[in-house]
Amino acid sequence: MSGKQAPEWLADDAAGIARAAALLRAGRLVALPTETVYGLAARADSEDAVAAIYRAKGRPDFNPLIVHVADLAMARELARFDDRAELLAERFWPGALTMVLPLSEGSAVAPAVTAGLPTIALRMPDHPAMQAVLAELELPLAAPSANRSGAVSPTAPDHVAASLGGRVDAILDGGACARGLESTIIALRQDGSWQLLRHGPLPEEELVALLGPSVPLVDAAIEAPGQLARHYAPGKPLRLDAREAEPGEFMIGFGAVAGNISLSPSGDLAQAAARLYACLHEAAASQCPRIAVAAVPKEGMGAAINDRLQRAAA
């Protein structure tokens, strides 16, 4: 893509779904809605299409991409599923869980998708438009968040347009994302252990209840999105656990701590997760040179919110 032409804007209807699938089949880039954030999608089996994702995002080539699948049959063609993976897929798919699994021999994905690793990150999204595109296309889609690498993730089509502009061929307008945080990512190891690679909407406690305790990450290599120390950055200094705004700060409140805008006036963590990136986008667009964010509890979904905020402030 030249970067000079505005993206084609597609409605979330049968015609828009068909057009998105046709563009993707031709190796083009389409921003698609999921229940978590908007994804910058390309067919996962095309080296040229996947390379276009990296160019559009300015993404480090050591950072793997999540592959989105239409169903379990498609997933099993790409990765080796053990009993734990089957259980998790049955329990949480479609949904906001990404599993890093051993790559199947002869798996039809471009090498850049896995960044040369022997594993692949798979997810079955729970959004009707994304599901419809996958069903129409009948191909797995590589789809990282539809924004420039390291920037605030997009939870609305306008966010995609503002971040990527003409670097994307089309945007399928599915409205605002319901969950608002990228998927929880876990790695299932062949020795029977598992690790949490990225906090997300699915709390760690639910996974521990099914799989037992996880193995802590120590000096972990990058094998899934969201592991970079600095990520989700709004482009301004970010101060966390603030009680009130200092001069020159745009205040993002939570609960009893008010601000220019609030993640959730009632202190609801699900609402805060859904609004996090929208609030960061608004703060980034404000005239204030700095951003302050009120403290958010660290339990449950709060762990994922704090993970994103700490990386944004790094």
C-alpha cells in the first residue's frame, strides 16, 4: 500500500464482510473488529501479506503475531493440541484467550508469523463480524492490534484510521470493542507446565483453577505480543497511582478519584478495561503535555489493566 490513499470504509453487513474477505484473499490489509481490540488482518499463509503487516505497524520482526482461526479444525491444522489445549478451547473459545502451542509440521503459515519460533499463538475470536470474515475466507488470519507498534491499541474504527491512515487498505466498522483489552496469552509447555505470557480479560485465577499453578516467567524470550517492556504508549509521560492532577496533567480517574475523564466512576473493573484505551487516546489528543492515572486495584481484571498501564508508562 502506498500510504497516500485513505482506507476503504466497510459497513458491518453482508456486503462489507464479502468485500473484506475479497481484499484479504488478494493479500491486502483489512482492520477488523474483535471483542478485544481492532486487529490489522492479513492472510497468515502469505509472506507478502504478513510483511505488509510489519511495514504498516513498524513492528519489530522478533515479535510474533497472533493467528485467528474460524474453528477448532482450522486451529488443529496449525498447532499440536494436547488434552489441556482441547479443554481450554472447549471452555474459552471463542473468546479472549490466546494459546501458544507447538507448531504443526508443515503448518501453512508464513515464517514471519511465528518470528522463526517453533510455536504459534492461536485465538478464536468472539465477534460476529470477525467470525463472518473468517468463515467467508476459510483461511487463518494474522491480526495484531491495528495501530502503529508500541502505540495505544484501537478499540474503535476511528482509532485505527488515526493511527494507520493509508497504511491499511480497508476498515470494517464494527463499532466499539466490548472487552477493550487484548486477549490473555498463555503458553502450554510440552513438559506439562504452562506460563502466563500476557494478562488479559480472562483472569489468571480461572486458568489456575483448570491447569494448576503457572511457572513464573524469568528472563523470558519474546514469543507473543505484549511482552515488550514498553508498549501501549500514548506519546506523553504517564504518571500512575495519582490521587489528583498536577499542573499540566490530563487526569484519568477511577472510582472515587475524579478526573478529566474516568475509567469507571463506579470502580467497575470490566468497565475500566473496556474504556482504558479510549481514555488513553483522549488523553493523548488533549492539550496537556502529561497524563496522570488514578490507582486501579490489581486483583482480577485489574491485573491486566495495571500491566498495560505500567508498559505505557515505561
